[in-house]
Amino acid sequence: MKKDIILAGVGGQGIISLAAIIGLAALNKGMYLKQSEVHGMSQRGGDVMSNLRISDNPIYSDLIPCGQADLIISLEPMESLRYLPYLNPHGWLIANKAPYVNIPNYPNLDDIYKEITRIEKHVLIPADELAKEIGNEKVVNMIVLGASAPHLGFGKEEMLDAIRQMFKNKGEDVVNQNIQAFEIGYNFKQN
Amino acid sequence: MNKLLLLGDEAIAQAAIDAGLSGIYAYPGTPSTEIPEYVHASKQAKELNIVASWCANEKTAMEAAIGMSYAGKRAMVTMKHVGLNVAADGFINASITGANGGLIVVAADDPSMHSSQNEQDSRFYGYFAMIPVFEPANQQEAYDMVHYAFDLSEKYGLPTLIRITTRLAHSRSGVIRKEQVRPQNSLKLPEDLRQFVLLPVIARRNYKKLLSLQDKLEFEAENSGYNQYIEGTNHSLGIITCGIAYNYLMENYPNGCPYPILKIGQHPIPKKMVKKLYDSCHEILVIEEGYPLIEDHLKGMLNLGKPVHGRLDGTLPRDGELNPTLVAKALGLPATMGLPIPNIVTPRPPVLCKGCPHNDTYLALNEALKNYSKGRVFSDIGCYTLGALPPLESINTCVDMGASITMAKGAADAGLTPAIAVIGDSTFTHSGITGLVDCVVHNSNVKIFILDNFTTAMTGGQPSSAYNRLVDICKGVGVPEEHIRVLKPLPKNHEENVKAIQEELAYNGVSVIIPQRECIVTLNKRMREKFKKQTV
Ligand SMILES: Cc1ncc(C[n+]2csc(CCOP(=O)(O)OP(=O)(O)O)c2C)c(N)n1
Ligand code: SF4
């Protein structure tokens, strides 16, 4: 198996922990991994992305070539579009529906949704709303991860194991909250 | 074998710990910061009593590392590329004194300027100093090279330079550690106690020694294994790659590259290997992350030999970071491409955090300067540089660390009075104090704002050497006490702060205004940790 994944968002939204969980699932299967991250200036509310590459075979480049990403997973709708040049023609675009507005000229939301739904394989998930429904706004990224999971190439149990590993130091409660959120995303049906 | 998942930066740090490091010295700077941070956080390093110090600036860090090497122990000093400009005096002269204990300088370059003022290529500094330079291609090589660089440093009594770039620094991959942790050196001074005395008579002798070592360093580069000649079947082209450029090449040839490759990871340039490639191929392509250093050498001024392609003839872009797609184009391979970015996608530049103290300071400054002509605010490097962008648009310059105060002085001398300087607390102790001395000595009409948020925020909240010392430093330098004004930048204090600033603007002489309030990010982090402790 080989998956090239672009994780996108706004500095501070927590894309690194998403990458870490997928990375754990890959390592548990003995896969190779490269994950490039953004540190520095852009972390202050700018656009950020991470390239996550996992494969059964050794990986050379830390960066994904244009047109070869299997997935774009974005915690913010406009940010998901910024990386379209990287998506392969059969790739999935999974985006959180809730905008992060910290610029004065944020574009019209409906136009953004229109562009996203134009992508053949897309999931547009209202993760912020779903998180609010369970009263835990900290798990938005887990919901988006859940929605991405069917396209990541791992079994559901493998993903759950990785989540347990990731949060085990933070106690049972935190593990369960994150699993609950993951399930919500996993079971989300695009209408 | 157990693999650790490490950033390139972390691989270097872990390697140094495993290779018998005794001390690491640094001033933070993207993308180098995670090297010292890793050592600071390492339990192993603590158990081994490894010294890990944040220094006032890169020069003090460099000199502390040279001092540790003088005492016979292994030292590492890390910085971002522009930090090497600050440390250059010590760095270049350390190649003349030579090293005693192993000495590694790590410079992290930032092509494409993700978080920097320029994209200078630190390899040139290595050549300037005439010392071995390493360019790891991946995290594992970064780990392995540290051991070897310490060995080479001790074998020839020279400092060595490891040069990495952003992508390697901030990318994670599996790294296999060496099984044995090497013990630290014991205290052992140089045999010749005048080796480090660079009086002309000694410096000349040392310099001749450095020159005489060059052939040996090249021999090492040919035989260490970090420069590899990889034979190919198609000799119409020969390819030279440096550092991570090799990965971008191989990404394009998953089943093997048809052309011969010279993969370079260690300098000085292994000339014999270059000649072998040059002689056996019709044309040469040089792929290097950074400036066209090897390409330029190979081409020569008149470009009379075989065609040499790379950044200089437009085969690759002259500036910016490389990637697999650019390399595919350079090789004439069909590059894959997704969909274009829709027009509605707007740039999202970084911004000051909500509730950032700098924001309140700038709002007060903007209002206080309302009746003055524009263009008189000289600033510096840190989170507060974001005040250049709308909506604040408060500052007019950002050149190099410390330049705010000294540029304001020069402009005031030219008649632009009052000139305003805006500098962060960490930048002030990095290289602002000497500028303040100049201002005081010449009684320049400058108003210096030291934005004290108790931390080095831009690079992730490292401690600030200025903490709790600012007022005393300014007094000590000779700023009149009544013109050192400490403010608390909060919306509710706005009127009061504007008034204080206006009073100082009316005074003809050096004023220091210190808006003091903790960075929101470090404050939140502190609160979370406190909360965690209480609940445990
Ligand atoms: C010579 C040099 N060293 C390091 C850096 C990286 N750097 C940029 S800003 C900064 C920290 C500035 O801290 P401070 O002045 O306290 O401002 P803050 O970010 O906290 O507002 C650092 C370390 C640099 N640009 N140049
Ligand atoms: S990190 Fe701190 S200093 Fe930097 S913008 Fe945020 S609040 Fe301001």
C-alpha cells in the first residue's frame, strides 16, 4: 500500500496531531513514513499544510509531487482548495465545512462549497456542528479524521488502535471522547 | 531494529547525544530551533549532564561552543542561516584556531524563505572557512553524519559544518540509532596552549596548516561514503545532486535512474568523482537545494566545456526550494498535475494572535504618531514584524536582528526626528543593546520601544535573556531614568499609553518605552500546565 496525503488547515488548528495518528497506524503495520510539517512563521494563523507519505516501500521525497496526492484532508474549506494542484484525478478531498475567518476578504462560502463539490470524490462534513452536538469542540479534527478513514486504506480497528495509542497518556476519558468523535465522522453520510 | 520517528532536526540532536556531546549552544531560529529544543527536553541528555544553553545570540553561542572545544569536549552550536552571519567572526576564526574537542556548527537554511529574510546558502560559509561541510539527504544520514563529523573534527582538529534545509529539518522519518552511546571526552586542554591565540605570528602558522589540510579533506570526502558515484546505463546525461535534491531525483525514477549520478553529501567537492562523471557523460545536470554552488564551479566563468544545466541556465528555477515536480520538468519527464487553484482562494498571511500585546502597543503608537509624517518607524524581527501588514501598518523596516535601533539612529542623524525603533525583548538582548549604547553616547533623538512579552515568541516561546532585566540594562547603559517608561499594553490603558508616548515624542533625546505584557500563547501554555499539575 502507498498513500500520499496532504493535511491542510490554518496555523493552530491541529493538523499535526491528525498526521501523527495516521502515522502511528502506518508504523504499526511496519510501513515506511515521511511527514513534513510547517513550523515557524505560518503557524501564526497563516495557511499551513503537512505532506504525509506512507508506503510499504522506501520513500524518497519528503514532498508529494503535484497531481499525486491520494487525499487532501482539510480542517477548513477554503484551505482544501489551495492544494488542488497536488490531488490526483481519482483522489479524495475531505473538508470540514466550517470556515476559519481571520482575513477581511474571505471569499463567499457558497462559492467555496461549489468548488469543493465539483471534485468527483469529496466529503464536505460539518465537523464543527457535529462536535458542538456532543459538546466537545476540541475533537473537530477527530471527526474529520473519521470521515477520511474509509479512504485511508486502513481497517477501522487499525485506526482506533492508533487513536488509543495517541491519547493513552491522557486517560480513559480523553481516549473515549476521541473515539466517539472518530465514529461520528466515520458514520457520516454525504447527502 | 527499533526505529525512532524523528524530524531531521531531532535526528541531529539525538545523534549528538549518542556521539558523546558535552554541550549544545544556540539562539533559536527557524528551521533550526528543534535541534536544541530536543536536547533540552531529552531525559537521556539530562542523565548524561549535557549542557544545553539558550544564548543571547548566535555569536555568543558560537564562542561558548569554541570554548568547550578548547577544553577538549564535544560541542555543537546550532542556528538558522542568517544566524551564521551574526556568528561569522567566531566561525571563520575558529577554522584558524582549529578545534580541540569535536566541534560541529549546524546551519539550517530556508530556501523559499518560509520564515526568513533571505535564502542564503550556508555552504559558502563552509568554503570560506575551508572546513568540511555536510549536506545530509535524509534523516538517517543526518543522524549518521553527526558521528562522523565529530570524528573528522577531532582527527584534523577543525570545526565542521552541517548544513540542512527546511524540508529536512521539519520532516519526520524513521531513524535507526547506533547501538552504543559514546562516552563524553574528559577535560583536556590543547597541547599547545597558544593554539587559540590568533596573534598574527600564530595565525599565519595556523592558517598554513589549514591550507595544508585541504587535500586531506578532499581525500576524506572521496572515501567517506557520503559522496557516492552511482553508475547508469545512459551516458547522454550525468547528474550531480546535493543533499535532499537526490530524493527529488529518485522520486522521479522509482525503478532506478538511467543516468550516472554523483550524490554529494560531503564537501570539499570530491574533484576526482566529478571528473569521472564529467568525462563519461555528454552533458551534466546539477540539482542542488540552495544557490548554484557546484554548478557555478563546474561551469567556470566562461562556460567553455560541456553543457552544464541547472539553476543558472533556467533548467531549474534560479531561486526557491526544489521539489519533485520541478526536477521532473528539468529532466524532461511528463510532470503530473492536479487541478488549478480556484480563483476565489485568497492568501492567508500569518497574523498577530487575538489578544496579542503587540497589537495594543501598535494601536497606541499609531495614534500617538497621528500628527507626524509617515515612514519613521524602524522595526526588527519577531512576531511584531507582522505589524507591517494591514490593518496596523505600523512599521516601515525589518532588515536584520537589532537593526531597528541603529537604523533609527542613522535616520535621526539624517534629520528624521523623532525616529522610532520597535524591537522585541529577545531581539534587544540579541543585538539591540550595543545600538542603544550608540544612541546614548551620541544623545540621538530616538524613541525605542522594547516590546517585552517575556519570551522569544516567533520561534515558539523559548526563554528570553531579557527577562526581568530590561529596565536595569537600559539604566546601566545610561538612559535617563525618567525616560524609561514601562507601560501595560491593554485596551483599557490605551489613552494613558498614548499620552505617555506623546510625552516622550516631545522630548529631544533617547527614550526607552517598554510595553510589558506576556505573550498570549505562552500564557495559555503556562495556564494549561498549571491546571494539569493541579488535577494530577
Ligand atoms: C540572526 C537571526 N537569528 C534568529 C532569527 C530568528 N528569529 C526571528 S524573530 C526571533 C525572535 C524574536 O523574539 P522577540 O524579539 O522577543 O519578539 P517576539 O517574537 O517575542 O515578539 C527569532 C529568534 C533571525 N531572523 N535572525
Ligand atoms: S505568539 Fe505571542 S507575541 Fe506572537 S503573535 Fe501570538 S500572542 Fe503575539
